[in-house]
Amino acid sequence: MSTEKTYDVIIAGAGPAGTTAATLLAQYGYRILLLDRDQHPRFHIGESMLPMSEPIMNRLGIKWHEGNLRKGGAEFIDEKSGQRTFFPFQGKYSTVQVERSVFDTRLFENAISHGVQAHQQEKVTQVDCNADGVTVETDKGSYHGRYFIDATGRSAIMGKKQQSINKLSKLGKFALYKHYKLADTPATQSLFCRGHIEVLLTELGWFWCIPLVDQRLSIGLVVQKDAPADLKGADLFNHYANQSPRVKELLEGAELLADVRAEADFSYFNQQRHGVRYACCGDAAGFLDPVFSSGFFFAVKTAEMVADQIHRGFLEGREAAADLHSGSDETYQKGFQTMYLMIERFYCSNLVHNLFFEADRQERIKNEIIALLAGDLWQEDNSFQQGLLSGRYAGLKESVA
Ligand SMILES: Cc1cc2nc3c(=O)[nH]c(=O)nc-3n(C[C@H](O)[C@H](O)[C@H](O)COP(=O)(O)OP(=O)(O)OC[C@H]3O[C@@H](n4cnc5c(N)ncnc54)[C@H](O)[C@@H]3O)c2cc1C
């Protein structure tokens, strides 16, 4: 049976981006329909958060320290050379490590409590946006609206429709990861007490070690260089895990909770992020690489920008203007480009050895790096960021603009 309903804004995707946009627009008083093909709670990778998401969580009414492990900062370790450096997050905002199935469900339920109408297990199949309005077709019905938001994550329905997805080849190629319940040892006690993400450099790429509540650990291998042809999946993961003294130390006596999972082809940029009566946010606008834990932050930040701009458009009667998001999109690009350059340098110019391990000797540079790692990407006086953008701007343009 077909249903036909009219809304102010129709949002596809109820991950962090979709639920953030939905809640903010509902707070402004609009009638919102939020559609997701899946059902919360659902598994999602991406557990390490950045401090600059906290002010957005505050707007949503989410107290993110509740039920989550406090994250003290990010530590980069080269086990071969014994070098390590720690970037503490001690600014105005603090951050956490979250179990995404639980946290995303909280964001979803919070959206509903703000009056958002939500349909789960309903897949958006077609979207038509023109000067008169928006029509969204799903596998269960058809809806009309004044505006459409694509928050479908890596499904990126608008990007695929417009064929505007640009793959980024220099970043991580694929990731293999597992979840464990760790034994109670001095090493694990210290890990959970500090709550840091640990980034362990390997010859193929790097491992993340993310401590979660209830003594659990998310551990992933991100591969950027060509892996040995005879090693695949769990064998590849185990081979490199066995070479890491730190991984072996943490996993001593651990119980495997979920066997190896994989994600591939995650580095891309959507060149067409907005148009007449639509905008993309979160991974639907682009995703770089997990190394600096920026995905969730960009998801909620872009959702906030898009929601505030749609509100402005409605107020000013400019909602059908093709350039409604141009200004905020430029702001987004500055942050996205900065993070792209940091990640590109991480893989291609040995950023950790050449700069991170040296940063303890220069307090200003260290603080500027911490600001960027925290998601504070729009300060005018960050000279490290300025250097990054001016020195590599041409190269970046070729890749992502
Ligand atoms: C290996 C890996 C590790 C990562 N680690 C981190 C990390 O530590 N920290 C971090 O911040 N980020 C991390 N990320 C990135 C982070 O997970 C994402 O950036 C974040 O989830 C993006 O949120 P989103 O709302 O845009 O998309 P999603 O969370 O993917 O949500 C999209 C939603 O859209 C729904 N959907 C899709 N298609 C349709 C459709 N046609 N109709 C209806 N619904 C649809 C999906 O069911 C889903 O619920 C990682 C990513 C990868 C690949």
C-alpha cells in the first residue's frame, strides 16, 4: 500500500549525521521525516570521538559522558624505534570512546523525543529535487517535502545519482578489525584508566586500539600499502597483530567478542554536496580515513551546518536557491582539506616521525596539532594549519576539490 505525506524536511539515513540534522531542525519547529533502511540498534564502526563534537551534542541535549569511556587524547607509537608521543585533550571540551550501536540508538531516540517522525527498515530508492519541492520514493511509500537531506553515509545516494564521488587513492585502502573483552592485567588497567586511542605504526599502515566501557577493546588494522598476496582477512590481521608487542600485551587472556570484520574503499569525496532543495552531510559528503578519528565529528558538524542553513533558507524564503549552502560549504571544505592534508602526510610524508615525535620540543606546534586533532579546524591563528593549507593547496585541489 502506498502512503503519501508532506514534510518540511525529509532525511535519508539515521546515523549521527541524519539524527543530528533531524533533531536540530525539529528544535526549530519543522516537521521532519527521518528514514533508515536499517533498524537501531545496529552495529557501526567508528568509536573514537573528538572534543569539538561536544558542543553539538550539547545542542542536541545529549550528555555524552554518560555510559561512555572518557578519552584523554591520542597516542602515536612506533614500536620498532620505541618512539611515542601523546596529544592530550585538555581544552574547553572533552571527549569519549563510544559503542556506536548504543550511542547511535541514543541519538535516534533523542530525535524522536524532539518530535521527529522516524521510519526504520524503509529504504530510500529515488529522490527528485526541483524548484517546486522534493519527492522521495522508498520501498514502502512516497513522500513530499520542501527539502531533502542525504545522510545515507557511504551509500551516498545523491553522490551516486550525480556520479560525483571521487575516490582518494593515497589514503587507507581497507581495514580489518575485531572486538575483545580484555583480561584484568596491569596493562589493561592502565589502558582503561587513561582512555586514550593508541595508534600503532606498522609497515602496512597502522593499528587502532580503542578502549571501550566494560573492559572491551576495539582493535583494527588499517592497510595502506600492498599487503602480502598470501595473507587475507583474519590471517592478515593475526599476522600483524602477532608482530606487535603492544597488541600481544593487551590481548593476553582476552576473550574474542566478534571475529574479524572488514571495510574497504572508504576514502572519497563527493564533489556535488548540495543543489536545489537538497544537501548532503556526514559520510554522504565525503569520508577520509579513520586515522585521526574525524568521521563522526564531520558527520555531526556538517549536519549542524546544513540544518542551520536550511532554517535560514526557510526564514528568508530562499530555500530553493541552488547556492543556499555555498558559504557554509566553503567553511566545511577548509576543515575537510586540513584533515585530508594531515592524513595524506601521515601516509605519504611520514608525518608522525617528522613532526609528531618532534613536537614535544615546540610547545606552540604541539598545541596547534592538538587543536586540529580535537576538531578545532576553523581558528584563524593556527600557523601549522596555515602552512599545511598553503604549502599543499595545489596538490589537494587535484585530489579532492
Ligand atoms: C574502518 C573505519 C573506522 C572508523 N573509525 C572511526 C573513529 O574511530 N572515529 C570516528 O569519528 N569515525 C570513524 N569512522 C567513520 C565513522 O564511522 C563515520 O564517519 C560516521 O559513522 C558517519 O556518520 P553518517 O551518519 O554520515 O553515516 P552512517 O553512520 O553510516 O549512517 C548512515 C545511515 O544511512 C542509512 N542508509 C543508507 N542508505 C540508505 C537508504 N537508501 N535509505 C535509508 N537509509 C539508508 C544506513 O542504514 C545508516 O544507518 C570510521 C570509519 C571506518 C570505515
